[in-house]
Amino acid sequence: MSITTETNNSTAEHQVNQDWNQLASRVLEGHQLSREEAMAILAAPDEQVPALIAGAFELRKHYFGKTVQLYFLMNAKSGLCPEDCGYCSQSKISDAEIPKYNLLNRKQLLDGAKVAAERGAKTYCIVISARGPTEREIQAVEQIVPEVKQQYGLDICACLGLLTPDQAERLAACGVNRVNHNLNTGEEFYSEICSTHTFADRVDTLKAVRGAGMELCSGGIVGMGEQPADVVSMAIELRDLGVESIPVNFLNPIEGTPLSGQDELTPNYCLKVLAMFRFVNPDREIRIAGGREIHLRSLQAMGLYAANSIFVGDYLTTQGQIPEEDYALIRDLGFEVTGSVEAEAIQSS
């Protein structure tokens, strides 16, 4: 009986691997993942995670090989935000003890770009906490972007809040490559995390950015109390919008925010989320963003079999792991940092 059981288990395991690999093959042939298929990924038993990640890796490898692109994030204006997003330490309803300051000056922004280049980042992310940028803030970005690109050759991703079509045109004209504006969750759940603007407002900003000819960077936060269906809805909405770069954050329940007590994620579920985003958006850049150190923990490396990008360094108001640990993780996988001369030096060190 034990031999028969072992044989049956082996056959079942083979079937699981074959199913996810077959799904990956169908996606490579042009199949667009359905909502039901995406839900099945998130509902997969934990023991299927290795097979699921293997399928996701076939997609990642096809479009991105074994490369990893690094991003560096600069919190250019901290706190002071009039919005009430429940997850955010910088919102008006947060009591989190964080630095609060207005827009950094030219030298500080250039210093941040220097660090980004030294760490092998291809993209420098300039982020402000605000409903949307003031005229002074738009002008400051218009002035600093050409300098950063000339001195350090970095791509620029600007995250400035809600944008009008005119503001988006100005950002494009000064050399911003892409704009980040996260959907954060699915449309049905959005009102549970914010009341001062709507999901539609965020989509309108992404459409303004696209209309100005820039690339879209938009993702979300997993672990805010949403249902798996909300995560799937977000992934499909991002696909429908044609978003080029998708940051997947896992909630860091910061003390002093309304979601400070939220703690429902497991490493295996986080891996399923990353795999699902890869299956739904097979040829898009997927970045493991905030909260990866907290929730993936010892399984961080497995996340890069589905994703192909990470932030190197700290996030907005929370710390990431030290860059050397990121470089070691990438090297241990046999992957390569891509995008800059400094990246080549990091890879060989």
C-alpha cells in the first residue's frame, strides 16, 4: 500500500507541475489569463508553490532572462499629505512618527541621484507626498530632471500624486520617462482604504500620463484586508491599462496608521501573488517593492523567479535591507543586475 501511495503522490505532483508549466506555455502562445485562472493561482495549496513559481519563471525567463533591474527611491517631500489613505504613514490621519519636510532642494535631489547611480539603479524615483503637485513642485521637477539625466544617465520615474493632462505634458517635456501612480487595490475595495479621492481619479491620472506619451508605473499593496478577488481585479486592470512597470507592495503595518494591526500575509501567499501578476502580465516589469523583507523573509530569493525588479535601499518612510544583501541575493541566484555601468561593477564584486 505504501508503494502505491507514493506512486500516486508522485503522479499527482507531476500533474501539478505539468499544469502550471502548461499554463505558462499557453500564455507564451498568446493566451490571456482569465479571472478564474488568476483566482486559481491565489487559491493553490502551499505545496504547489514551487511548481507555480517554476511556471512563472518560464514567463519571466522568456521576456527578461536572468536580469534584475534596480530602482532607487527618494522621498522628496515627506508627510504633510491631505489625503486619508489608511495604509500610509504620511496621510493626514496617520500618527506615525516620521520625518516631515517640504520639497528637497536641488543639491539634495542630485545627491540622491548620485547614490542611485552608485548602487547600480537604472531608474531614480522622485516621490512627493501630496494630493497632487503644486506649481512650485512641478517647476522644481522640470529643473532637476535634465540635470540628473545629464550627470548620471538615469531614467526618471516621478510620483507626484494626481496629475492633470497639462501637468503630465510638462513632465514628459522635461524628460521624465515614466510616472508612478499606484491603483493600490481593486476598484470594489478602494473606498475601504481611502475616501478623499476615488479609484477613478487614479485611473484618470494614468490616462493623462499615457496621453502625454510617458510609460506607466502602477501597482498596489497586498494585505490591507482585501479579498483575493480584489488583488486579481487590480492585476487585470493594470493589464488592461497596458502598464509597463508594476510594483507589488506587501503591507508594512506601520504603527500610527489605521492598518497598523493588519497582519495576514504569509510568505507562500506573497509568492502566489507575485506568480499571479506574472501570469496575468507576462511581459511587464514586475517589481517586489515595500514589505518584501517583512513578509517574504527567507523566501525573498524565490520571489525573483517571478519578479524581475526590486528597490535597492530604503522605501518612503521605512527601511529596506542593506544593498549588499540585495546584491548577494541576486548573485546567489545566478542572476545579473542590469541597466548601468555601476551594475556591472556590482555584479563582479
